[in-house]
Amino acid sequence: MIRRLVLGLLIVVVLAISALAIYVSSRQNLHYDHASPAIAASTDSAVIARGHYIMRIAGPCSGCHGDMKQVDAMRAGTEIPLSGGFTFDIPPGKFHVPNITSDMETGIGRIPDSLIARALRYGIKHDGRPLLPFMEFQGMSDEDLTAVISYLRTQPPVAHPIPAHEPNLLGRVLLATVLSKPVGPESPPPAVSPHGATVENGKYLVESVSLCGSCHTQRDNAGTFTGTRFAGSTGFVDDFNPKRTWSPPNITRGGKLGQLTEDEFVARIHAGRVIDGSPMPWQNYRRMEDDDLRAIYQFLTSLPADTNDVGPPFVDAK
């Protein structure tokens, strides 16, 4: 009787594992369809300049899409090619950032404007597969989506093939389950971007352009946010020094931000990187317009104070 029970349980386990394996395998290349935003690149110099501002100054795009062979130049302020190559080497596997120059074969040269806009807003690649939710630009306005694509179309092509993602077993399970659906905007994005030193503009910049919460909020190993937004995080592994982990600080009123006046905050951002190797894109943000920095300060200080203390800015393993 015991042998029969053990054998029966073993058969059930084998069948369950087989069913899970088939399920996971069948969901590795899901395809989705969504109407593309009516976005088309412009040749207007002011629109292109706005795209440059978003991608090279107010946004962190070059930190992932930039040529990783030129990291030192990027941190010194040089605008390096957006030819991709950065690898997220995380518990679910290795995920490679694409080339977004205008190269026809290895970049986005052949992808229509509307499908690039769809990818940024709805998380759907041009071939219909879901994008990994590493970019939180879903709330970007129609105006700024147009500006970004217009700027990208002006970038010289760089032939740089990027390998396919390399998910491990955990990654394949996540891609079949919690990461199987593309992520779109939580609410309808604005047609026109807010401007000026206002809370509205600060919220827009922080959540849809500069993406402050991406680093200043605790995540789990799958990349899901687990902590209070903007209350800091720990265990941020240095991609260029594996022995070092960073702790992006709490930037609510209950943390570092509460120690600064608005003028001091603006001056601090303009001062740029003071800790060598800091992963924050200081080379970008230090060039932001004063009104935008004031807007960010006003939005962040309008949020509830959180007293979370992440400790020292970095820790080196012994």
C-alpha cells in the first residue's frame, strides 16, 4: 500500500512538472496587438531639441542604451552613441539592451515611428512580443513621444548587433507568468507636456521621464517594486564593480530631501557626481533646466514623508 502511494505521488509530481514545463515553454513567445499611437517623427528643430533634452539630459536613456565601451566618456558628459549592449545580469538571467540608433540592420532604422511609439507607451515590441518592463515611459505625452522619435531619427547609424535575451529557468517562468503581459499606462497620457516649476510638471518628469523611482524604490529579485516609492533601496549592484553595492537614498521629505531647501536641491543637482562611480546619471541631470529641477523638488516634497534609512551610499564586499 505504501509503495503504491509513493508511486502514485511520484507520478502526480512528474505529471505536474511536465505540465508546468509545457505551459512555460508555450508562453515564451506570446504576441500582442494594440493600436499604435498616431505619432510621426518631425524635422522641426525645436521638436528635435526637446527630444535631445529628454533623452540626453532629463532622462537616463544613455545609461542603458549607450555604448558600454565608452562608459567613462559618458560619465564625463560626452554624448555617446545609443548603440546598446548593456546587460542586466540579474537573478532571472541576462537581458541585453537594444541598439536604438538608426542602423537598418541592427538598430531601429526599419521600424516605423508608430511602432516605436507603441513600444514606449504600451510595452509591445515591433514584432508583437512584450517588452520587459525596464522602461517606465508609458506616461510620456504625445508631444514628447514625437520629440523622442524625432531625435532618434537624427542619430547616426551604428552597426552593433545585440544578442537575444538569455533567461534562466527562473526567468523563463517569470516570462510565462508575471512578465508575460506588456505594461501600458496607468491612465491616459497627456497630449501636451506640462512645463514650469510646478508640482504637475515635477510629477510628470519624475514618473515618466527621469524615472527617479526606478532606483530610489526597493525591488525584489524579479524587479518588482516592494518598497515605498522614493523611500530608497539597497542592494543595487555596481555593474562595473561587482564587489560594490549601492543604496540609492530616501528622497522623500523624511529622508535626504528633507534636509535641503529648494535652492539647495537645485544647486546639488547642478554640482553633479561627488561620489566616484555613483550610478546615478549625474552627467545628464546636472544639465536640467532650473524650472524642471524646482518642479521635481516640489513634487517630491509634496509626497508623504517616509523615514526609511538605507544606510551608507555604498558597501564594498570584503
